[in-house]
Amino acid sequence: MSKKQTILGNALTNLPWEDKPAGYPEVVWRYSKNPVIDINPIPCAQGIYNSAMVPYNGEFVGIFRADYKSGMPHLHFGRSKDGFKIEIEHDPIKLITDDAELGKFYYQYDPRVCKVEDTYYITWCNGYHGPTIGIARTDDFKKFYQMENAFLPFNRNGVLFPRKVNGMYLMLSRPSDDGHTPFGDIYISESPDMIHWGKHRFVMGRGGQWWQGTKIGAGPNPIETTEGWLLIYHGVLNTCNGFVYNMGAAILDIDQPWKVRYRTNRYLLAPEMPYEMIGKVPNVVFPCAAIFDAPTGRIAIYYGGADTYTCLAFTQVDELIDFIKKNSEVF
């Protein structure tokens, strides 16, 4: 029996997966053995979280945010045979560039990985006189070539689309400030060459609901479906006890992705488990990667918990899209 909404993409028969618990009422559910990366995972790092995994050569590889015990975050490479047990290299990624100015960064965090055509691109928040979006490319996950920073500071949550739209690369981002931004909306920009970015368009702003009323930011790379681009994002609530990061989702128009077709008016996942509520930054669910098996519609979501742990959650695309449409803001 065919599904009403399907993913446009490839099969991934070894997708990390766990069925929804019997009687569980929500459309996104947690891996029962979370977290998949615990505290103090490698000698130099107190935590690894807000990181990205992709399928590669029958297994899985990823770029990971490692928060050093100095307090500074840097990017590390990791690999996994099954998507659950992840081995992180102890040394940071060495970016290759002929431009010494590009090497003048102070920190690197919250990476995403996106395959566009035959190249894998890494985007991250790059500390170059304030936070901006760094970009690197690789063909083999052995050599990483740093490209130009996409935007001027200040910007975060740079998220690429997995294919060109109307002949152009597309990237979502959230203009911000130099601090722990108490505001933020999502914009889209296009580029002919992954270097020069322009034609910036507003996508969506902070919602009227409190769970996403302070700021929002794109999470995993958008997933192409028969309903449009499925965007999983984070929305932030400002409480008397600080920020709370939640997971939401939207459907963007397939040909004009700055146009939002549907958007959840309630969260999909909020901090409820100890590894989401207790950590370096309490009360954080921060999605950064989503991998899928197109024929079955299964999606595995990697997310950061409490700015300390790497966790997994799961969803089914037809159920998720039905949920978004039934619980959508009006545009």
C-alpha cells in the first residue's frame, strides 16, 4: 500500500531504527538507549553534541562538535558501522586552504553535512570576528577543503539544501548578534558557486506560540517529499529559568522554498528526559541531522541533548507530514 506522502530519495536498508513503543501517542519518539554519545567521550572533550551524520560507503560518517575542556568547541570526524555506536577521532579536523585569512577562526560548532551532487559540504558556525557560517567540502572524508565563509558576522544555523533549485545552491541561516541571541528568524540565500551568496529572502519568523516565540533555527538539511521540503527546526521558549529548546517542523514549497506551506503550531519534541534537561545547558533538544530510507519513509533524527549529549529520535514521514498539516499555523 502506497503512502500519501513519500520521500524522494534513495533506499537505506541499514538505517538506524527502533519501532515506536506500543501506545506511544506522538509522531516523534526517542531511542530507548539514548544517549548515543555520553559525557566525556574522548580525552579532550567534555561533551559532543549538535552534530551531523550521513550515510557513506555502506556505513555512516559524521562531523561532530567537540567542546574542549578549555571551553572552546572544535570539529572532529567520526564514523559508525550501524549509526548507533559512534567512534570519534581524538584529533580535530585539519581544514586545507591556501588562504591564511580563512584559517583565522576561534571556534567551530553546530556542524551540518550535506551531499549535493557528488560532493559533501560541511557547514558550521565559524568564529571569524564573531559567528558566521563556515563551509568546507570533501569527497572522501579524509581531506577537507575550507571555502569562503558564506556571510558576514553575525549568523548561525547554516543549512544547505541537498540539491540545486532553479540551478542555484540554497542555504538557510539565522542572522543573529555576537551574543547568546535572544532573537532570530530563518532566511534563505542562493549561490551559483557555493562562494557568492545573495538574493536573501525571509522564510519564517518566531511563532506566536511560546514554545518558539523567542527564536528559531533550521536543523537538519531539508528532506524532499511529495508535499514539499520537510524542514525540521528548533524553536526556543524564554522562561523565568532560561531558554528551552524544542523541536518543530515545517513544509516549504518545492520550487520556492522561502514560501512556507505548513508549520507546526506545537512542538514535536521538548526536553523531558534527564539527558535533555540536565547538562551543560539544561533543557535543550537541538536537531542537526536526519537520515532516511525513502521507500519505507523512515527517518532517524540526530539531536543534541542539554548541550552535552548526542541523541537519536525517529519518525515516519507520512505520519509526520499529516501531523504538520493538521497542527499548522495559517499563512
